[in-house]
Amino acid sequence: MIPHAGEAAALATAFCWTFTSLAFESAGRRVGSLAVNFLRLVPAFFLLLFFCWAWRGKPFPWD
């Protein structure tokens, strides 16, 4: 097992959270928070479809 892998993952996670927080704040000031949130939903929807399809074989969880 890699020593200190948990600490490295925690630092990487903190860096990503900080970067995205600053990026969304900057984008929100430029175009508005509503537009940023709508634009964020489009890739999130397709990522959710992909992961549902990869794990369950169906793009939508209609069981």
C-alpha cells in the first residue's frame, strides 16, 4: 500500500474544492449565478447518465 495515500488524497480534494469554488465565484460574477448553475447541470446530467449506464447497463434508473 502507498504510504500517506490518504493524506495525498485529502490534499488533492481540498485543492479541487478550492479551485472550483474560486472558478464558480468568478463565473457567477461575470454571467450570474443562475446561468452558471444551469450550465453546470448539463455536464452533470450527462455524467450521471454515463455512470448509470456503466454500472447498471441502463442510462436511467427506472426500476
